[in-house]
Amino acid sequence: MNRVLRAADALPASLAAAFMLIVVSVLPASAQQALPSWNETGAKSRIRDFVKATVTEGGEAYVAPVDRIAVFDNDGTLWCEQPFYIQFAFMLDRVKTLAPQHPEWKTKEPFKSILDGDLKAIAKGGEMGFVELGMATHAGMTTDQFNQIASDWFAAARHPKTGKLYTDMTYLPMRELLDYLRANGFATYIVSGGGVEFMRPVTEKLYGIPPQQVVGSTIATQYAIVGDVPVLNRLPKVDFVDDGPGKPVGINKFIGRKPIFVAGNSDGDYEMLRWTTAATKPGFAMIVHHTDGDREYAYDRQSPVGKLDKALDEAERRNWLVVDMKNDWRKVFAFER
Amino acid sequence: MNRVLRAADALPASLAAAFMLIVVSVLPASAQQALPSWNETGAKSRIRDFVKATVTEGGEAYVAPVDRIAVFDNDGTLWCEQPFYIQFAFMLDRVKTLAPQHPEWKTKEPFKSILDGDLKAIAKGGEMGFVELGMATHAGMTTDQFNQIASDWFAAARHPKTGKLYTDMTYLPMRELLDYLRANGFATYIVSGGGVEFMRPVTEKLYGIPPQQVVGSTIATQYAIVGDVPVLNRLPKVDFVDDGPGKPVGINKFIGRKPIFVAGNSDGDYEMLRWTTAATKPGFAMIVHHTDGDREYAYDRQSPVGKLDKALDEAERRNWLVVDMKNDWRKVFAFER
């Protein structure tokens, strides 16, 4: 270790703190300390066993750090998606904010139902109504402006059941899992059907995942000069839908490497689960199964949001870990006592 | 430093090598040792001054490591783009390889001219002919298959003037610049008009840039199950053109953060240069000016490939560094004696 010690001594004082952080992050997270909000069940063991095998040099299942890519769905996997997607709540609030500039919305669906507070009627607009809602609330500004709009909304908007900020509605065990994987050399990515620019303002703070590691649905943008300043305008046009079969497409497009770890919770993640576990390298897949109606919500096959049916049917056959939130998680949210 | 030393002692032996690498990479590259293939001219000083200011904690121009994003054009900025784009050479070779399966190409442009070896006639096909050429040579296989095709081609294809492998046609001073920026905490990205899946198989080896840090033009892909195996099929359809005004769009889409350092060489980089230097954070922009007809090629305003006109006109006014290859670079290619 002599050369290491000399190198450490040679460090300018200003770098000492950064150096310490790096030393700590190099040390593999102890299997005993990791994942404290997970109960000592089979789910936790399987995750630990996979990670241990992956990082054991010389072992059959060893994977070089550069290939340790882990991808996570967001809605229902990292944060709560009930009673509706968080981004849908954002859309509803945006419609109310923008309504004074759109008198025509008083008689036009789906805007009329939103302004009337009749959420059930919104579905009547069908898919086209939903796309129109998305464009009306997500386009027509620059990327910098939208970033600010989303950031401001997250700073104040609250979940209708818990009254907590939406940014508090993340699953503590999953955040621990992200930390655990990173401590073991994994790069962690979000691969979500949600809008990439809706998530990016908060993912670093919530999950330790920087903007460039967020893959999601995108809206078309266009370069323009305003005054003498270049901007990107958000156009009312869908560019890419990162859901279902779009998820492997998105992973390939943005990351360009097959992940070896994938976590999802719905049939929207099915293709991503298939693709990751079919890789030539060892692939680990897990499904967060929402079984806890007391601490969170209980739903799967019949749920309009986060429907989990086909992926649940095939999980055992394909060796996908199904995490039972009620039994496998000691805590769901950090704010629980 | 006591805690650092204890941490070092506690490291398992297997981690010692990794630890050493990290210690070394934390140390800022000495300004004296960095960029050895750059002459001691103003260009080198300006780059060094910018980097020093960026990493100096407490300084006015300090930028946190998380925001140290550097983006590089590829063709003509990191590797040679004359007498034609390297990806164009790939297309020509692909046409010859695939010709036996396409008897109709004997009479159809631009394929006929390629098979006849009449490169000048290819341009007659115009833009549509070029798109058709791209699709015929880049689509119709899975992503894994294309990766292999590109890798095999790079292993053997040689530059028509130097006789060197195309993978040897990278600019040594630019590779040193990538290393220097990374040693100072920058994340380095390619943002190229080239096909992302054409570049990704070689960027890590050539530049130390992993696949997930390569932004480029993309072809549409589609998820499919073949037998019981999921694949992504490459479709004959352009998904995204990462050139000109598409470059800021691509940076925003893939990286989601404004870079603070940008390097390009042609008007195809103009918008990316504008966008980076208009950021609120200090932005550094440089243009590689091809002035050396002996060691490489001399071209700018009139060149059909890599035309540099508007960006050159505005460089001084916008404080963009223009690197004069002939005077600022001691060496262009590593293979030079």
C-alpha cells in the first residue's frame, strides 16, 4: 500500500473531502448493513446473492463494472402511482393554472371535466383526449421554462391520500436498493413511460440519479433564436413513447448497453424484463407487487393504472423475483413511523 | 489524513488496483504534463486556463463536478472525415458485400455508381439517394447483428490515403484533451451527426467514451420476439438526425444538461456551439480548423464534407477558440513519427 499512502499524502488539502468520499464509495456495501428497510425474506436474499455473485472477481457470474447497468421503472416501482400517475396530477394542476388563458376549455373535453373536478369523466376523452391533455400542459414553452414549471410544482404539490409532498412518496426500500447497487459499482438508470423532462428536475435529489441517466418519453423540441439567445421550444408533438415495447427501444437508444438488472411493477415493463433477462450476461429481474393496501395500495391484474397481469403470470417460469411489498418491506415510505 | 490512511488499510487486496486508479484519477492532471501533443501556443493556454478556473474551488468560474459536461463532435473533430466520412466508407463496403443479394443494384442509383467505383456520380442521387443508401446498409438486421457488422468492419477497413486502420485516424491532441478533461472531473460525450450504433462499438476503445455517452443520429428500431428470444430490429426509417439544430435537441434529449465545454469543426456544430456558450454557466467552445494539408487535410469554407463557414465568421465575436491544426498541434495522428 505504500504507493497509495504516498498518493494520499500528496493530495492537496482541498481534495481531502472528495478523496474520502471516493474511498468510502469504493468499499462494497456490507451485506449486513445494506437494505435495512427490507425484511429478512427470500427477496432480500436473492438480491444480495445476485449482487455478491456479480462483484466476485474470478466467479462464474462476475460482471465487469462497466457492464453493471441497472434500470428501474419509476411509476409504481420507485414512487407511488396511485390513485393516479404523479404526472397526471401535474397535468390536472396545469389545466387549472392555464384555464384563464383558455376560455374554450369550459366546454371542451377533457378540459371541461378536469375544471369541473369530475375525474371519472376524463377517461371518456379516450387516448386522443389524453394526448391533447399532455400536449396542452407540456408544450408551448422552452425547455428551461418547463424545467422551472416542473420544479415549482414538485416543491408544493401534495398526494391526495397522505397529504405528503409527491417527492416524499418514494419507496424507501427501493432507494436503499439503488444505493446498494451503486455501492457495488452499478450505474443506475430510470427507464420510465413518464416524460423525461418532468422527472429530471427531481431524480437526482430523490434517487441519486442524474438527468443523463433518466430515460423516458419525450416531446419534440426545436432549436430557435429568441433575440440573440438560443432556446429549445417544446412542440405539441410526441417524439417517443418509452413504454411497453418502447422500453427496450429506449434503453438501446439512450444507454446502448443491455442492463443486467431490471426492476418494474407492471405489464408496461414486460418487454424490458424479457429483454434484460434474455441477455447473454446474467440478468436479474424483479417485479414490485403492490400487496399492501394499508401502507400503500393493493392492486395488480385489474388496475387501470399499473396493471400487472401477463408479467405476473410469467414471473415464476422466467425466474423473475416478485417482491411482495407487504411481507418483504419493513417500511414502504420514509415518513412512516 | 488519518482516516484516509485507515480506509486505505482496510481495503481488501483485490481492490488495491482499483483504488490506485481512483487516487490517480482524482489528482488533477498537471498542467505541465497535460496535452503533450499541443504546441505551447495560445490555444493550449486558453484551454488550460478554462479548466483551471472551472476546478478552482471558491473561484468565480468554479463549476461543480456534476455540471462538468463536455461534448465533442466526432467527424473532423475527433477523427478524420476526409476524403469522406468514415461512415460513408462503411456504406460503400456494405453495398459491395450485399450486392450479390441485390441484382437490381446493377442498374439502380446510387448503388450502380458505387459498384462501378464512380464515387463522383453518387452525389447525383441527391439527398433521397443518400437516405436510401443509408437504409439499405444500416437496416434489416437486429441491433446485435449490426453491432457485430460494424465491429468487424472497423477491425479491417483502412483509410484510402494513409493505409492505416480507420480506428488509427483519431487526432492524438483531441484524445489528450478528452483525458485532460476527464482527469479534471468532466464527463465527456460525443454529439455527432453519425449513427449512434455505428460509433458505439469503438468509442470506448478509441476515446474512453462508453456507449451511454455517445449521442448521435438514430434509426427506428422495433421490439420483436424471434423464437422465444426478444430482439430489436433495425427498420429502414430515420428516427433522429443529430446534426445542425438537431445537436442541441440531441444534447437536451439524451443528456438533459447544458454542457460547459463544446468542441466542433464545422457549421453542423454551429447551433451546438451557440447553445453551449449561451448557457448561464461559463461555457467554453472550440473549433478544430483543418489547416494542415501535409499531415492531414486543409479545408473549410468550400468543403463538401465538414464545411466551416458561418461558425468561422462568428468565432471571434463569440469568443470561440479556433484551433489551428498546423500551428497548434505538435502531432496530428499517433502513428506519425
